[in-house]
Amino acid sequence: MTTLSRPRIIVAVAAALGIGLGCHPDAQVGPPEAGLPTSDVVPDESAQRRILGRITRQVAVALSDSRMRNIVLEAMRTSQYPEHKIHFAPWLRNGGRGLLRAMAVGDGVDEATSLALVDSAIDLEF
């Protein structure tokens, strides 16, 4: 198995998240000062970019651990969805708790904060 360098991991994560991104007019973000979702706030493009950038960094740091990469790979192998996709937020709540924990630790926040950040983004897929 090939070992990926940190820059290649970051590019791979950005590409994986980028593939799953789409224009989702109903996606919601919270006020900039809270960073949490609210039901009546529509995100602007710059807010979404900041959120997605932070999520990408969290995932990239988490995936620097080969155990986390193996967890994601196994989840993709066993995915019930076409092209072995993983719907990111629901997966983090269930089988992806280890990745969620690693994302939070790498960013110096708790799991609830990382999950709220993911929830405030447009729908993401691996």
C-alpha cells in the first residue's frame, strides 16, 4: 500500500469533499459569531467557503492517521449508495464517530462543535 504525504492527503481530502459539494439552496449556516446552524439563515458563498475550508482542514488532519483512513475506506467499501459514497454528516453520527473525534481533537474543539460545523455546511459526501 502506498503511503501518502501530508500535502497529498490534504489534496485528496479537498478533492473528495469537493466532489460531494453541490449547490444546495436550502443549506443553512448560523450567524458568523456563533458558527452554528439556524433554521432561517441562508448561507452566503463566503460563509460556506470558510465553513468548508475548516471542515477540509479538520478531515485532512484526522486522515493523517492511517487508522482513520482505513475506517473511511472500509465505510466506502461497505456503502449501500452508488459509487460507494458516504453521506458525511449522518455517517459521522453513526459509524464515523472515530473520525469525528479525530477531527475535533485536531482542531482543538469538542465533537459537538465539529458536528455543528458539518451540519452548518451544504450536504457533503465522501
